Amino acid sequence: MIVRGAKSLFPGMFKEPPVETGSYFAGVSEPHGANLRTAQYNGLLDGLLGMGTGWQNANATRGEVAKMLFNMLSLAPASPLSPESIANARRLGGTSHIGETLYFVIGAKLTTELEAQHVLERMGNEIHGLQFYFTVQKSDNFEGMEPGWWVVFEARRTSATGYDMDWYQRGFPDAIVVQATVRTSDPIPVYEDIVGGFD
């Protein structure tokens, strides 16, 4: 149940075990066997007494459930974002997009969140009268972004056109587009979700 619930709430949280990976649950019927193998492979069962060769199917105790939930929460990436950056993303209409692959117009890459916030404040969310939805995030929270940076970006479902980039580069001359998968549950405003898909 923990695996099914976490997959529903946090898509992409678990790594799927390779087919050749050994498991204590090789003979368990599906879909339970697959969920148990995923739990084992991702460390959710670490620290449970009696877990291993010779495991017997039984209901989990409250303590075992608590341990599995603790192990699961340790897999969830903690947000390094300040409350100010999270509040700004929510104010712009941001919601969780964990597990989704999106396009990101990266306007700036900086070494600290404070520097990124200052760049965003100077630019505002308007370039020559057009509304934008730039926010600050840690690049480590995205698979496909160069790690180690604080980025100022606008998220999109579709890649920015040349026309779009002309406008973005009026505020951020070195703006680039990167496709990446979200690995955080932090709120992220997505351009098309906010404006209804119209350019």
C-alpha cells in the first residue's frame, strides 16, 4: 500500500528494480510482488526485523509501518528552497509537478538562492509589458539540469519558439531552454496551465 500510495502522490520517486535483481519476493503474486520488490529495491524494508531469506507473509505491525514510512520519507527530496521562493511560486499559480517532464526557460544560473532572488526581483515578472512566470529553484531538483546551481526559470509544457525566445532574451540575454524532469514537490508555475495554453 505504501508503494502504491507514494507512486500516486510522488510519481518518479522510486527506482524500478532491474529484472535480474534478486528479491525475497520472487514468488509473490502480482501486483503485490512488484510492489514488494520495489519496496525492497528502494530500501523501504531496511531495518525490519525478520526481513530476509525465509520471510513469511504476515500483516505489518504499527512499528513496521512507521519504519517503512520513515524510510520512504527519507527518499523524498527535501526542498532547499526558502519560504519566500515557495511563496512566490504559489502566488504565480504554481503546483506540484513531480515526475513530469517539462521545458524550462532558464534566464540565469547563480551560486546562491539570494543572488537568484535578487535577479528575479530586478527583472520582476514583466518584460516590456508582457507577463512572465519566472521563479527560483535549485537545479539539483531536476533530472536533466546541470546540478549545483540556483536557477531563475519559467516552466512550459511546450518548448519556447524563436519568437518567445526573442521576448525572454530581452530580460535575460543568455536565456536557454532545457527539458528536464521535476524531482521536487515544490510548487512550480507552468506557463500554459496559467494562461490556458495560449501564446
